[in-house]
Amino acid sequence: MIWQLDLFILGMIVVCALASIMVKDLMSAAIIFGAYSFLMCLLWTEMGSVDVAFTEAPVGAGVGTVFFIAAVFRTSRHVSRRSEGRLGMKFLGLLGAFMTGLLLMTGVHDFPGWADPNSPASQHVSTYYITKTIEDTSVPNIVTSVLADYRGFDTMFETAVIFTAGIAVTLILRRLGGGGGSHSVSGPAYTTTAGYPDTIIRFISRQLVPFMQLYALYVVAHGHHSPGGGFQGGVILGASFILLGISYDLKTTLNRISERANIALGNLGVLIYAGIGVVCLLLGANFLDYSALSKLLPGATEITARSHGMLGIEIGVAIAVMAIMVSIYVNLASHGKHDEGL
Amino acid sequence: MEYLISKFNYWVYVALMMIGLYAMISKNNLVKKVIGMSIFQTAIIVFYVSTGAKKGATIPIIAHGHGEAAEAVIEASQYVNPLPHVLMLTAIVVSVATLGVALAIILGIHRKYGTLEEDEIMEKVRQP
């Protein structure tokens, strides 16, 4: 908690936010937004929330930026100048934003100071989580134990939301057989080198992919003892396939992990999560009460069984997140046609 | 100065929220609107994580969790509040999934109307 660093990063963040909505070129806006996410990632680390930083790095700065670039690539890059004259709307928007801001500013005065150890948020349930996690679950990373055990319901439905989002993207964009829409716009928005085989990029990506995947597996498996877990590992795993899709083409990615496999894996991930909950139920405990798993796992006490149960659902989350990230990218990059990609 | 430091995070979250809200209302381009929405989301995350920060505390991973010091008494004041981190961690991943949906809808709109400018889309909607 170094306040000088905090002030500096927050200042840079505001500059990036303003720049990304002011700049006229949408590709630049996407890249600046990636930088903004990366600064956010530094800010989280500075405030001691390493797990959030670890999530922000591959998700916000990595995959999110790629999604933006894919969408801009498939539509148009430039903001039209013609519509700059709508001053009335701009003024209204500014007024609305300022009124909301003013209202919130008056509330800021009553907040407990930043990093105050006695703030109400740090008083009640969080002290229980911090002091009991080793005793209850034998998991040193408190974020993992709260995520996967104490608040397992939350996370299960978050995973379901991600799965639903993946299905929604497929439903909105997917076109079988590549038949053109009514306004089938002529190709990408600007000249590209799409499909141009750049040997250096391809070679480096090819070498990088296995290490990325190995690292992702480490992140999933080691989420109990260090920052990381199912969400982060899943996104890194998905990013490795997306990297293949960018440096080669979509066909290469789809040969490794087909559309059908993607949807099935997304299903499987959520199913593993809910299935472990149901197994607990069948063993006579509450839904997602992993201590009941000690009856199935040899050599596990009720406490370590909770740790193993968490590992199980983290694997489910990782599979679901990976499949959905790849599926969203494939659909966005090819406009739902699954032909060439970026 | 003391006051400035202790409230600075909250002011910045309000500022980011205003930027995001302004972009969502006033920007004519749909991709810009989505960027505004993402800025708004991160503003909320800044707020939550700021409430979890604690002076003199370390990251929320118990030191020597399985070592000989495992029996040592764990004080809540030693570790940052983990609860906001959990909530925001899942929120970030969900936000990128919803971002995917938003961009998919944008691609769908572009497929149908051939533009991403709000006023041009409205013109085409009014006179098919």
C-alpha cells in the first residue's frame, strides 16, 4: 500500500480512460483500452489484491482487447465525422454525468478512509474468512477458499452466466454455410495482411503455445497456494488457442478444438461444477459441502476433502471458461462464418 | 493532504464512472458506447477493491499455511480483506463474457445496417 504509487497509477488510468473515448480511430481506442486494463492490473497489485490482478491481466488486457480488435476489424475502423454536431445530446450527456458524479461526490465524504483497517467492510464476515480458512479447509489462499467453498453458489452461477454468454454469441452470430446477410459488407474494413504467412510470428507462437498451456494447468492446479485458479487458468488456456487463431488462421484453431467440442466442453465444465455439488448431496450433506467427499476420497479427512473438492470445481470452471473464450473469439473474428478469421 | 490521500481512490472511481456514463449517453459510435460501459464496470471494481485495502496488511494468502508455523494465531489485521477480491474476480470474467455478447450484437447490427453510427442506424430504421 504505497499511496504515491496509488495516486500516480490512478492519474494514468483517468488519462487512459479519457483518451480511449476521445480518440477518433477505433483501433487506437481498443489498444488504449488495453493499456487502461493493464494499468488497472498494476493498481490491483498495489492494493494487495493479487488474484484480481491476475484475472485482469489475461482477461482485461489480453482477451478483452482481442475481442475489441476482432469486432473493429469486422466492422469499420473510423468514427464518422458527420455526427460530431449533435451538441444538444452531448450537453445532456455531460449534464447527466455531472449530476450523477456530484451526487456520488457528496457521498464520498462519508466513506471510511482508504486502507483504514477499521472500515466496516473489514469487520464482519471477512475476519471469519481470514482466521478460519486454514482450520476449515486447509487452503492458504483465502480468495480461493471463499470463491470455491464459502461462496460456491455464487461462483457456480457466475460460471453459468459465462456459459450462457458463449451460447448467446453463437446464437447471434453463427451462420451455417457462410451465406451472406442482407448487407454483407465487403470484407474487412481496411487492407490487411490476413493469411499472409509471417514465418517469425508463426514460429514464435507455435513455440509459445505449449508453454502457455502448461502454465495454465499450473495456475489451475496451484490456485490453492498462490494467486490463480480456475478462471485465470481457463482464460490463459483459451488465450493459447486464440493465439493460434491469430498467428495462423481460424482453421488451425478449429482443427484443434472444433465448434462442437467447444460447446460440449462448455457444458462439461458447468456440469462438473454442479455434479460435484450433487455428489455431496447424494452423500448426505448440503449442496457443495465438500467435506462429505471424504467418504469417497481415500486418505482425506473432512478438512482436506474440502480442499480437493475445490480443486474439482476449479477444473470445471477452467474447462468452461476456456471453451467459451475460444468460442466467442471464433465467432467474433469470422463474423459467425468460421472461415478465415483475422 | 491526509484527507486527499484517504479519499483519492473514491474520487477517481466517481470520475471514471462519469467518463463511462458520458460515453454511454453521448457517443454516437456503438463501439465507443461499449468502451464506456467497460470503463463504468471497472469504476465499480475500483470502488470495491479500494474498500478491501488495509494499511499494513499483506496479500490474502496465509503465510506458511502448511509449515511448522501453521499453528500460529492468524490475525485478521495481517491480511487484506479477501471478500471484495472474490466478488470482483468473477465480475471481471463475467464482464469479458458480456463484452463478447455486446460486440456480437454490434456485429449483427453492422451486418444488417452497414454502419455503427447511432443516427445513421436510426435513419435506416425509420425509412426501410
